[in-house]
Amino acid sequence: MRLIIMGPPGAGKGTQAKFIAEHFGIPAVSTGDIFRANVSQGTPLGLEAKRFMDAGEYVPDEVTNLMVRNRIDEEDAVPGFLLDGYPRTLAQVEELDGMIKFTGHALDAVVVLTVDQDEIVSRLLQRAQVEGRTDDTEDVIRRRQELYAEQTEPLIEVYRERGLLQEIDGMGEVDDVTKRIFEALDVLPES
């Protein structure tokens, strides 16, 4: 299975990605986790990424594309993968198309979690307190929501036109959302 999970920051993508990856026996590839690991290790890539993340901006495509390409080339991703946080721009969609086509496979589905915006802000502020995330201030959260609307929502239309979109209600208990996702994905043929 080659999947993408999308939705605004705070929709529960990271939580659901773990369950989906385990269910299908594929790695969950989160650009956010990769960025945070690089930041905490103080790598040159991490320092560059941190500048953008602290401002609530997206990390430039060339950095992100290379990171994703390297990750999906790893052995555990040969049977498939779940991308969380990528692609975020139309240019990244084209880049990903090329990466997957190169392997002779195709994308199976794009899961989009839909969640109320005020619920998202509340979730992210709570997560920031629990996890001590300095990048999750209300201003940064609101800026990320704006960027998502401007840059990422057009991708949803691209995948809708390709017939790959699975829109899932992301509100409610985690288990209920997981169940909705599995009901949508378990009927798909694997590529």
C-alpha cells in the first residue's frame, strides 16, 4: 500500500498514521518527525528547517523532496509507505509522482481527515503544553492553518480528480476515526 494522509495541522494525522502503518505493515513517514529529529540533533538541515518551522512556514521543497526520496528508498518502504506531511505543494505532488513511477508502482489512496478549525486550535494548544512544543503558539498555529488553506487544499482537488481521495471525518474518539479509515481503505485493491 502506498498512501498519503492529509488534513490540517492538528487533525490527528500522526496518531492515525501509526495505526494505518501497523495495520498494513508499512512505515509511516512523517516529515515533521524527520524535521524535529534533525533540529534536536543540530544538523545543518535541522538548523535550516528550524528557521522556517519557528516562523510557521513550510521548509523549502528541495530540502523536503530529498529527505522524502531518501526515506522511501529505504528497505522497509519497498512494500509501501504512508506519507504524513508530504506532499504539501503542487510541485511536491509532481515530485512524488516521479518518485513512485520510478519504482513501477502507483499511489493507492489519499486519506484526508476533516476537522473543525476551532477544535484544531484547541487540540494543538493542548498538545503544546503536554509535549512542550515551542513551535505550537496560537499565532504559529493560525499561520499554519492559513498556509494549509492556501497551499495544501488545492492538492486535495488534484487527488479527488484522480479518484484517489478518501475523506474521513476526523472528529470524535480516536478509535472511531481509525475504524472509519480502515473501512475506507480495506476495500481498496493493492497496487
